[in-house]
Amino acid sequence: NTWLNKHCCSVTIPVLFSGYFAMQVIYARRKYKVSPPETTGHPEFERTFRAQANCSEYFPIFISLLWVAGIFFHQGVTAVCGLLYLYTRLRYFQGYAGAARGRLGPLYASAWLLWVLLGLALAGLLAHFLRP
């Protein structure tokens, strides 16, 4: 089923990003000798840990908007927005792990893309349910 294949990819790629972020926390734990369940220690570990946690917090919102916009608005436009969002989240993660200030530009870009996805989802839902 083509629909199922496309939507499985829309979840698989973001899950791979989440796995990458989680692995970076594991590497930082080893590098700075911060054993679980500790979440404090070397500042670079703390920034990496917080960047991963923040990305994880937004993951359900992103996936939900991605699916609704893709189903009810347009798959191509939604896919482009989704890929751009993932790119900005990667830049956010890398920037935050390096220095707290490094997260700001990508943070604003990813927030803007979530608003775009919300707009697409709402437009698609309205068109679907208000169509005669």
C-alpha cells in the first residue's frame, strides 16, 4: 500500500533522528563520566542532555502535525516542511550541544515550521470537513 509506505517513512526518519540524539547523550555520559540517573555534571553533557530532552518533548507534536497535514492537506508540501523541521532540529541539537546560544536560530526556525504545519493541518481539516 503506497499510503502506508509513505506514512511509515514519515515516522521512521524522525525516529532515526531521535535515536541519534539519544546516542549523543550516551556518548556524552561516557565522555564526562556521568552515570545514570544523574542529569548534571560537565556543562557540555548538560547541554547535550537538555537538547535531546527538548527534541523528544516536541517529537509527538511534530509527528501529529506531520500526519494530519499530510493526510488532509498535501503530502508533498508536508514532506518538505517535515524535512526542513528535522534539519532545523539537527542544527538546534548541534548548536545547543556546542553552546547554549547556538540553539536560538534553529529553535526559532523549528518553531516557525511547527506553526506552518499546524496551519496546513488546520487548512486541510477545514477543507475536508466543510466541503459540501
